[in-house]
Amino acid sequence: MHHYLLPLSLAVFLSAAFPSLAQDRDISGVTLYKAAVSAAKQQGQQGGSTTTRSFDEAEALKISRGAIGNQLGDYTFKDRSGRTVRISDYRGKPLVISMIYTHCPTICLTTTRNLNILKLSQEGLGADSFGVLTVGFDTENDTPEVMGDFAKRMDVNLPNWEFVSADRDTIKKLSKDLGFVFFPADEGGFNHIAQTTLVDRQGKVNLHIYGDEFDNKTLLEPLKNLIYNIKASDPIYNHETAEPGLAGIAKSVRLLCTVYERKTGRYVRDYSFFYGIGLGFVVSFFIIWWIVYEHRRSPKRDHTGDV
């Protein structure tokens, strides 16, 4: 085990010192995920406890990445008020899924806080254009009431963001679909992969974002692409997949006007581009009108008699 502590420690240092560089090289945050695993191992060692089953991050990443393209089953959950929630309730819009357990001391808390960046962009992306599910996978403890208390602690009030519970069989099947790896730890709690999953509007796993801390745009950019049905191979606009009619035109305008603000770390609607085009048309029209008007009012000259 000691032979890989040095490179993992280096990954922790690099991800802390140069987060933007890490994100530029790996948008899914694998480097940050490995850093989180390393920190968890060090935390376990400081507690003086050893586990009989070590967490193999390479194998966990392999399983997770192998789940890309999986179709999610139509699983049933209970939200914090005891209401039934189904995966199919979110069909037709992108879905963000985060698997957590509420007694997690660090990673799950940080992941949920980081997802709060979605609140900043709900106006720019559209509050009803995507859904979020935070799923408690500790079936013995993560009851609807506990999930509700957890949501209050995290100060989550985003529309279409539900904190849900399920039975053991449902969690097992959902975890398999998502490629989410977890198992009980000897020192208490769970060893688990830190991943946030983006599911497309057809209910298929589209992308995993790894680690409990990631740059805002790492999550928001692929979510925006899913909302506007943009593929990575065609990152700007694809007329073949665009909606027809006025609805499609309106959506295209919203896409062009949805821009990322680095200073605030959010997406906003900025219509200044179209305002500029409109102003340009008005100014151009006025200039043409003025030229025509001046030409008509100027005295007409007859050059036929000139020698």
C-alpha cells in the first residue's frame, strides 16, 4: 500500500494548489477524486483503525466508467415528506444524481454543499429544466425524516431537488446502474466512490463527475449541454436535433444567451448580443433614411446644357 501513497499525496497537493489546471486536464475531476480517496485513507490511519477490505480506487473508477450509457430502471423512492418519487418523473429533462449517506463526516457534506451552485444558475439554465436527486444509500439510517433534516442542514431549497430514501434492493440495483461502488468500513460508515452522475432526458447515464469538490463549470457546462441537447462532438449548435417551430427558435435564442460568468461561477441569461444586433439595425436604418432624405431635398441639377 505504501508504494502509492507518495503519488496520491502529490495528487492532493496539485489539486489543492492548482484546481483550475486539474479541471482543464480532466473535466470529470478524476484527480480530485483520487485526492479525496487519499485523504480518507489518511483519516482512517490517523484514527488507528485498519480495514480488512481496502478501497481500490482504480477498480472503482473502472466500474463507474463502465456504467456510462446504462439505462436506469424506473425505481421508486420516498422523499423527505414520505411522498413517492420515481425515476420516470424526471424523464424528458436531465437529472443530477448524488449518492450520499447522512452520517458521512466530510465527503458527502462537501459534495452536497458543492451542488448548491445549481441554485446560482437556476435563472440562467431554467429552474424547471433539470432535476436533482440526492439518494441516501445507508438504508438503515437514511430514512425520509433523516434525509429531510439533512436537506435543512444543507439549506437546499431548489425546485425539483429531492432528498430521497429507498429499500436495500432498490439501492443495490440503482448503484449497479450508476456504477456506484460502496461497502461498510470497519471503522464505521462506508467506503465509497465520490461521484456525481448526470443522466440524460432518456434516463441514460451520460457523465460522472468525480470528487467532492469541483469547479462550478465542471458540473454546469455538461448540464447546460444536456438541457439544450448539445453533443460533445457538436458543442455549439446542431440544427438536426433542434426543436422545430417557434419553440425551437426561442430555445436557440436562450442557448446563445446563456453565458458563464467566471466572477460569480454561474450561468446567466445575457441578451446583450441581440440588443446589440437590434441597435445596429436601428442605427443602420436611420443612416440610410438620412442619406435618402438628404439626397431628395438637395437641389436637382441639369447637366445637359453644360459645354
